[in-house]
Amino acid sequence: MTRYAGRLAMLLCLVPLLSACAGGGGQSPATNIDVQMTEFTFQPTHFTVPAGQEIMVEAANNGAIEHNFVILNLGTQATLPFDEDDQANVYWEVAVSPGSSTSTTFTAPSEPGDYQVVCKTAGHVEAGMIGKLTVAAP
């Protein structure tokens, strides 16, 4: 009986690890993004979408202040602090008030690659509120 209990315990320990691996860079492209925002994080932090497709974004702000989901242009990264110069590098963005959620859409970039996602609220990039949008070739 203990041999089976030990195997069961090992299997239960591996399930969260395998689930975490499935959410990494090997994600299948999806046309829906569901993101939760709090101080100072996106959950999840990595999103994979197909190039050039319309993407539905469900964004919920579970924090106490406004948060933004800002996708920067390919090859650019936010400066510290996020400022007017960074605004020129914004591909798409949505702001969500505290305790609110929104549904909206955007067209994914046509050029495959990794795009930085940030919250442009003052101090949030510095605090690590950064994610990644991977645009996959069709």
C-alpha cells in the first residue's frame, strides 16, 4: 500500500510542474487573451497569438489603481520610467479602472516575434509589471 501511496504523491507533485511547462514558450497561438492585473503583475505573463488575426482581450483589474495592458512595437522595450518617448513605441493598449474588467479586440501584428507587454502606470514597469506577447507565424 505504501508503494502506491508514494507513487501517487510523486504524481501529484509532478502535475503542477507539468502544467507550468505547458504555459511557457511552447504555447499554441490563441485568438483570446484572458489577463488578470494586480499590483504589480499580469497573470499570466506570457501570451501567444497568431500573426495578423483579430484577438479578443478580456482584461480584469483586481488591483486598487488603474492598470494598463500595453503592447510595444517589435524590437522596442519600455524605458525606466515609462514616459512620453515610450508612447511612440506603443502598438496597442487598453486601460482598466480598479475593480473593473473590459472586453475589447485588436489585430495582432503581422510580423512574428516577441513583443514586450507593460503597464504604463507610474512605477509599474520599475516594479516588474512586464509580460510578453509572442506573435506566431501563420
